[in-house]
Amino acid sequence: MKLCLKGHEYKFAVEQIMLAMFPGEKPEYTYNFEKDGRSACISLKKGGIFSTVYVIIAFDGKCGRGFARIKTKSLEMEEDRLAQRLIKTAFYKAAVTIKGQKPVWGCLTGVRPCKILEKMVDEGSTQTAAIGRLQREYFVAPEKAQLCGMALDACLKVKRELDKKDIALYIGIPFCPTRCAYCSFVSQSVEKSTGYIEPFLHCLYSEIEAAARAAAQCGLNVISVYFGGGTPTTLSENQLDELLDKLYAEFDLTCVKDFTVEAGRPDTITEGKLRVLKKYGVSRISVNPQTMSDRVLNIIGRYHTAADIVSAFEMARNVGIENINMDIIAGLPGDSVEGYRNTLDKVLELDPENITVHTLSLKKGSRIMTENMPIPGQGEVAEMLRLTSEKLSGSGYSPYYLYRQKYMSGGFENTGWAKPGTENLYNILIMEELCSIISMGGGASTKFVDMQTGKIQRIFNPKYPKEYIEGIDSVNEKKKSITDFYLNKE
């Protein structure tokens, strides 16, 4: 889409709302608005009393107009934030007149919709009033605004109990048995990278040592641990034992409230590995079917069956794992509303404590995109998510965190559902950015959060095992940023 900006340079805000309203369009900037083809003119005019954004969009023979305004005095107080909000609102209005339908998340863009609701509450709105404002000011559908409100309840409960020295740990294991069709995560199949595992672990141990020294020097308190990836249970029983032993040897984990390991793929789960996890106090694992259809599993490249998922789940229960999460995905290639309904029913029969429902995200690096796989339409995905809310709410689950991603099918969301008292602390901490997350391993991203100012600082590790191993000295050197962040503030 050709974009003409007048009176401002808020390219990022324009591109965000363009992508939300016209998925697949790519920005191309021009100085002149063209009425033919696909183009938009976004102008910001500041007047003595009001400042106004005007948007006109031409799209395949259709034309739409929208505007939004605010008092200039108010705009001058928070110009960047409010100007970007005006742009998104006006663009949304113009796009809706062309498309004839309203996205369920309205003109909201970004990953964390609960943060907007939380800001309204912090500024003095009641939660009920804030949910109403989300619908009026951002055009969010009532059911999504309520979903956001329920997730905010869990966030605020955790926030009230946090201390300024509380942190969480993340360990990234970037290996999987095979690569799924929808995946763009940092992971390599062990079929191609077995030789990297041992040197990767050796480097990871040195990073754990460096991080633990800095955390102890700052007097930080670890309250949550999360092993992700990839699939951590791709590691052998002995490798898991050694890694967990190393973590406990270096960090003080006596105050940890929950400890999650993504077992994920049932084809990586054995009784021996589960007993290792239980031995080290892992309180929550994931056994992720994504779908309970063998046909769809085959399409997405997961070489196990629905029966294997059930066996792995029962094995975890027999070992004594009391908190199990199961991930499912709405909108997978080859799936249907009825197929998805069947997945929900079979997962509910297993009665896990947590069910995380993802909407398919169309990532550039995934096989779904490179092979142009057919996927369910927006209406079908919407019905899948409606069924999710109906069935999970009716079975005693409540939403406790949610987030959105770019290129998400239908512009929907990912939501974690939990039975009362089983909410995963780490997911709330990272999604609502409530405290620092010190991350180690391949593709790990450390995020420092100043709980008083909201300031956030990020440190990134190399993405892939080879680069991580070769760059481990630099990785360990960056762990000094822990003391820089905490001790320099005091």
C-alpha cells in the first residue's frame, strides 16, 4: 500500500494499523496520494483549539475516510502517544468503511492489550469503567474487552505481591525433534544438530554461573523458573539431570513459587525424564497436542499421534506432576471447526490444570508460508475461539493472561486459561512485564524492568546453537548488565 504522510513522521504507528486492517500489505512511501490502486493519505493538522488526523484510503476501487481529533493542549502534553493513537483511530475508521467489518480488537495494535486497561485503572478508572472505555475509545468487541478484564484480574493480584528484588529465570533450549510447519521459533531439529547439544550445554553452564554470581551480588530473589525453547525434553534424561543440578547449585531457588518445563512434544517424554523433573521440584509441565487430529498432526509435521499425547499425559500424572498445561492452536492447516471442537473435547476429557489456546500466527519463516498451505478462514477461526470461551468457561477455567502477535490469523489473540489457583506465575510476569526476567540459553532475551518507573532494558543472546557457542564469552560478559541495572540505581 502506498502511504502519504502529511504533517508528521509516525511511520511505525501507520504501519501497525495498516497491517492490522489490511494483512499482507507492505508499506511504500510516496509524496502524493493516488486514488487508484491501494494507497492512503494520513495527515495531522494542529489547530489553535483542536488537532485532527484525517485519513483517506483508496483500496481496489473503494474509498474510505476517517478522522479523529483531540484538544491541542492535551496533545502537547503527550504528543507522541496521543498522536499515534489519533492516527490509528482515524485509519481504523477509514478502513472499516471499505471492508464493511470491524476487527474484534478494534484499532488496538501491539502485543499486550491488558496494559492499556491497566493504565486506565492506574489513572483512576474503575475496572468496569476501563472495560467500557476499551470498547468506546478503541472499538474493541465486548467479549474481547471482558476477556482482557479477566486477565487483568490475575495480573493485578500478582503485582500486589511483588517485591522490587523479585525476578524470574528463563532457560532457552533451542532443540526440537523436528520442526513444525507453523514454527518460526529459535530451534533446530536434533536430526540436523545432535552434535551441538553437548557443547551448547557446556556453554549454558558457564552462562548460568555468570548470571547467578551477578544475581547474588544484587540480592535478587528468584520467584519463578521457566524452561522453554524449542523443546527442553529433547535433552536426554542425564542431560536434564545435569542441567537442573547445575541450576540449583548456582542459584538460590528456595523462594521459587512455580517451576515450569516445556515438555511440549509427547515424542520427547519418557518416564525417566519426568522423574528427573519431579526430583528437582518442577511443578508444572506442558504436554502440547496443538491438535488431537492425527491427520492435522501429520500435515503440520508432528510425527506422533493423538494417542501418544494421551499416553504422555497419563505418564506425567502417574509420576506425580500435579499441574499440566496443554497448548492447542486454532486455525491450523487442514483443520475445521468440527475438528477443533473435537480437539477441545478430548483435551477437556484429560482435565489439565491449564489450557493455552493459540491462534495460528503466519510467520515468514514457517513452512505454512513458504509452501502456501491452505488454512481456515477468519470466520472459522472466530468460531473456534467462540467455542473455546464457551467450553472452557463452562468447565471451570478462566483466562489469566493473553497477548497478540503480528500476522495472527484473523487478528485474534493467544489466551492462557487456568483452573482457580493454578495460574502460571511466569506467564503473567513476562506478558505484563511486572519484573525482570534473566534469560540464559539460545535465543534468550533478558528483560530488565524498573518496577517504579516502568523503564525496560533488553539484552539478547545469539539465536542459534552454533552462534551461541561461538559467542559465549560475549554472552557471559553481558551478564554484568545485571549488576549495572540493579546496583547503579541504588
